[in-house]
Amino acid sequence: MTPSDAPHLPEPAGLSSTDAARIRQKIGTNILEEKKQSALAKFVSWILTPISLMLLAAAGLSFVSGKSGNGWIILALFLANFGIRIWHEGKADQAIAKLQEHLTVFSRTRRDGAWQRLSATELVPGDIVMLTVGSIVPADALIHAETNLSLNESMLTGESLPRTRGEGETVYSGSFVATGNAIITISATGNRTYFGKTLASVEHAKKRSALETDILTISRFLAIFAIVAIIILSLGLVGRPGIDLIDLLTLDISLLIAGIPIALPTVMSLIISIGVLDLAKKHAIVRRLASLEDLADVDFLLSDKTGTLTENRIRVDRVLTLAAKDEKEVVAFAISATDPAEGNALENAVITKAKEMLVAGLPQSHFTPGDSERKRSTATVTKDGVPWVVTLGAPKVVKTFCTFPTKELEDQFDQGVAEAAERGDRALAVAARDHATTEKDLVPLGILFLSDTLRADAKETITAMRHEGISVRMLTGDGVEIARKVARELDLTGEIVTRDVFDSPDALVKALETASGFAEVLPKDKFLAVETAKKTHVVAVTGDGVNDVPPIKAADVGIAVKNAVDALRSTADIVLLTNGISVVRDAIIEARKVFLRVYHYSVYRISESARLIVTITIVGLFMGNYPLTPVQVILLVVLNDLPIVSLAFDHVHTAHVPSSINVKRRFLLGTTYGVVGVVNSLLMLWIALVVARLPWSQIQTLFFLQLVISGDLLIYIAHTGQRWFRWLPSWQVIVALTATQLIATAWALSGLFTVAIPLWVVGFAWAWALLWMQVTELGKMFVDRVMPVTRTHARPDQVPEGTPA
């Protein structure tokens, strides 16, 4: 759209940069500001959480019982735990903020007397903005002029059908242009918009993903398990000689703190946040964090041809002259029916050809852009003072508006179209008529033949995606021959089917499983394909235009390709910053890695919590004493949480299959690790008590050290499905685990707030932990044999290799 497209509106001056800056300073930027908690507010809210209240209660009980040293150390650990949580959350917030930088919406705005491309955040009331198909309305505004304007307001009203809007009406922030174009004047920005006021008046509840729900279920299970164990332990110890009730209550609270995986939700968020930053480095921006889980599980990709499988560098190879006097006249009329400012890839190819031939377009007085429904653009132009109507678009569509003076001319037209189809090239027909104001009885001037080069990595990437358990189906609005040509070059097996299959549900199901692609596809067909494929697959779909919004919304994972319209970018789950299908494959593989990091940590956390709870309960009941002091229990919690952030940087061994939560296998793994850990701890206590005859105070320190070392070594085993020594963690994880183990060792030797143990006992703890690390590895091998990994979305033509972690 150009300013001349709004004949009823004088050339708008717009605001000056100085005026805009003054207004922005007064009312703020055009963003929906969220209330952010101060550090003090975060601290207060943290204090009021159940875990914090339990820590404070444990400290208070220590002071009451006269053990002020224990009380002060528990308070110090309380503050350390708060610091760890704030750091975790800060890292996650920084990751999200960094991603937002890639998702800025830009608007064509009139500033300082010229049209400029500005960030929507810079807009202020009074700015003049130009809207075209796919544009998001950046703020509330009044329409000054429009052509065939309709807006999708589903974000505001929930209605999916576009609404027609006319001059003088108000348009609201958050809606987007479905058809036509307009020039608007901004009336309200930021929180002053209708959408902003609506958000401020309601309380939002974030939808939990299946993975988040699963993590909360684990936390709830372990909390109940810990409470039951504490009740049993307390009933068994109350009344026994030497048992102080305050000490027992302090231990119970400490055990509850240790048994509940308080860091699990925070660590999960951090791992996902850092994971999406890694995806950003691979040119894929995640807009909805919960979609990362679905992306890891994708096994079916419906891919656009243009821009994803091809380079989207369309060029005009040849010009066929029909009623025009020469090729230059064909190109001159063709460029007159394009939009130089907002042209699509086809129009840009025509513009480039015109520049090469030094041909200029004719002055436009009116322009109607093309879309996937019209399949043509139309302009009213002036040549030598005479008005002309010009149409540029799909030959089959343009022909319906033409009158052929001779049969020979019609045969030439049909032959040119047939040649393009046979060669697998695209074609644009140009038709026009003088002294006209409507598309009627146009004369065909010529045909432009265009080609688009296959992306260099497309064939190799599709082969690799099959290896990763992902089926790829090509969707294109082009004809069958063009689709077949691309399919042959990509080695896509199966037929190319036309949109006729969309009229039969059974035929569509069969085609989705056996065909290599779909030709002559309409936007509504793409939506139906997504809905049908979702019944048996986890589906990702790519798109770039405003008509792709419905299928992008319907897909398990909607992907906006590079240069997609703003409306689609704001709807999609993933936004690509570069063209090609390889970035889609990279994003899926990276998502699987993030998923596995969270999965591995959940297995580790289940087994560690279970081992601690069961061991302390058994020892307390049968020995009539505490295997750990309250301070040691809480210190164990802090030391366990310190290295966990490094798991976000771990390299995992992904399987060539979609990821999914195998609850039974995880429970069996966690239980196996836990049982081995309990046996390990009980045997070590027996040796320390009966063989080494250590005093109970030293046994407590030994037990503490062994739990830290064994727990950290378990991560080496739990982070991979292979043998642990064949796939070591990343250097960040190794450094973090080693540092934690050295801190625990130094603590045990120093006797700070505990009883020191000799060096030979420390050596025994290390040797014992390393020995039982191998026993735990044998337990993992047992689980692999009893419950081998099976894929959840396999098709007969997809044979996985390797095993997932």
C-alpha cells in the first residue's frame, strides 16, 4: 500500500520526531506494562511460603532449645536458599527478556513528513500509521482512509470471522488486517488501549503444560510421602529415652524440607528458559515456553514449500508476449499491479525484473493487493491520460477476466501455462484494458515465467528428519507439476495429491500417511490437514501469511517462518529468524534436549528424596537416634540445589524419536536408584557403627558427607541412557558437582557446626560412594532390560536408532 491508495486523505504530515519524543516522555512507551515485584516484595512473599515458614520454625525451635548455633546456621541457610532462588529466577527472567528483543513489531509510520519503519513501542497518539494485509494494529486508532478493509479481532472478541471496518471507525490494538489496507491515526497507546485496560481488569492464570503438571504431581507425591514418613518416625521415637521433643520436631521439619523438592519448579523454569536461549542461537524464537514440550514431541511436520523447502528467491526467467507490443510493455503493466512498498515474493521478482530492464511502472490511483483467495492483484493506472485496469496473478484466475480477440491468442496463452507446468515453474499472467474501471473483458498482455531454487540443505535435512522420527509433508498452493518437481528433487516418496482429497475425510487420512505432498492447497485445506493429522500425531506446521493464522493456531506447534506477517508472528509458538527447513529440525532436536534435561533432573530428585526420607525413617525407628542433625539436613538441601543450575548446560544424548514422559519407566528408575541408595546408606551405617565403631556424632557427619557425594555421583548416571563413563556430563556440570563435593568434604573435616571426622573416614566415604555408583549403574541396566524404551508416535516407515536417555 502507498499513500496514493487513500484518495480521500491528503498526504499526511504526521508528527515530528521532537513532538513524538515529548508525548512519549509524558505518557510512556507503547507497551503493556506488567507489575513487577521489588526485591523486598519478593523477599516477603518468599518468607510466606510453606518452605520458608518451616525453615524459620526450625530455626526458632533451635533457639528455644538452647541450640542458638544451630538456629543461626539455619537462618544463614534460609538466606542462602532465598539467594539461590532469586538468582535462578533472575536468570530465567533475563532469558525471557532477551527473547523479546527478537519479536519486536514494526509499523510504517509517517514521521517528519516521510514514511518510516518504526518499532511499535515508539508510537504515540497522533502518529499516522499505514496498515496492509497481515499488519497488527499497534495501538487503538481511528481510520482515516481504507480500501476493502476487514480486521480479525479474535484476540479481543473470540470471533474468528473478520469484521469489515470503514472510515471514521475505531480499530483496537491486538487485531490484525485480514484483507485490504488503511491509513489510521493513533488515539491511545500502551495500558490506555482497550486491550490494555481489559488486561488490567482481569487476573490471568497461566495455562500449565503437561510437563509442568507432571512436575507438580511429583512434588505433591513426595510431600505426602515425606509427611507419612515423618508421622511414622515421630510415633516411633516419642517416649523413647533421650529423645527431646523439640529436637524431634526440629528434625521432622528439616526432613520435610529435604523431602519436598522445593527447587524443582524453579529449576525446571530455568532449564527451559536457558534452553530457549540456545534455540534463539539456532535462529528459532520460542514465544510460548510451554510449547517447548510439544516441540520435543513433534513427529509430523506440514511444511510450506516456498521459503522453507525453497530459497524463496523467486526470479523472472522469461517473458512471453501476447497482446503487448514487446516484453518491456508486459513488464511495465505487470509492475503497475504490484505494491513496491509491501510486495510479496512474486511481486518483488517482477519489480527486480523491471529494474533490470530499466522499465518504470504507471502511476496508480487505486490498488487492491492480492491474497491467497483472490490470487491476483489489481490496480487502476493512468497511461497517456487514459485510465487502465491492470490485473496480475495466477493464469487460471486472470483468464476468467479476459476476452481473447483471437483463438490463436488463447492457444498461445494456454500453451504458455502448460509449458510452465511441465517445467515445474510458476507463472504470472498480466491482463489490462483501457478506458476501464472494473475487471471485465481484459486483454492478456503476456505471461511471466518464474522459478525458485531448492534450498541447498533441504534434501539432506528431510533425510535427517526421517532419521529423527519426523515425517514431512509438503503443502503448496502451486500446481501438481511444480509440486512433483520439488518432491523429486527432495527424494520425497509418495504421490503428490490435489485438494480433492480434502472433500473426503477417509481420503485425507490416507493421503496424510502415504502422500509426499499436497498441491493447489487453499488456506482452509491447510487447517483441515492439521486437524486431521493431530488425531494420530503431534503436529508442527509452518506458515508465513495471514491466512495461515488458523492452522498455526490449531497445530500442536505453530511455526512462523522468516518474513512472516506480524499477525502470524504474534500467533505462532515458534518464530524463525532464518529461512529453511534445517532450522525447524534444529529447533526440534534442541527442544528434545531441554525436555531430557528436565526429565533427568526429575528422576534424580525422586530417587534422592526417597532415599533420604526412607533411610532416616528406618534408622530413626531401629536405632532410636537421628542419622542427621537438623542443620546437616538443611545444609544437604542447599548443597543439592547449588549445582542443579548447571544441568541447564548439560549435553544430553537424544534419541532419534520424539520425546514423551514415560511415567512408569521414570517411576521404576527413580525407585531403583532410591532402593540402591537406601541399601547403600544402611550398609555404610552398619560398617561405621559395628566394624569401625565410630561414635554416633561422627557417624552423622559421615552419613551427611556420603549423601552429598553419592547424590552428586547419581547425576552422572541419571543424565544419560548410556553407560555413565561413555557419556559424561558437560564441563559446567562436572565443575559444579566437584565444587559441591569439595565443600561438603571440607565441612566434614573442619567440624564447623558439626563433629569433624578423620581423613581416613572421609576417604572411606568417597570410596564407598564410588563403589555404589557402579551398583546404581547396574540398577539402570536392569531397568533397561525390564522396561526397554519404546517410542510413542512411531509409524511403520520410521525405524528409530539408539535409545533415549
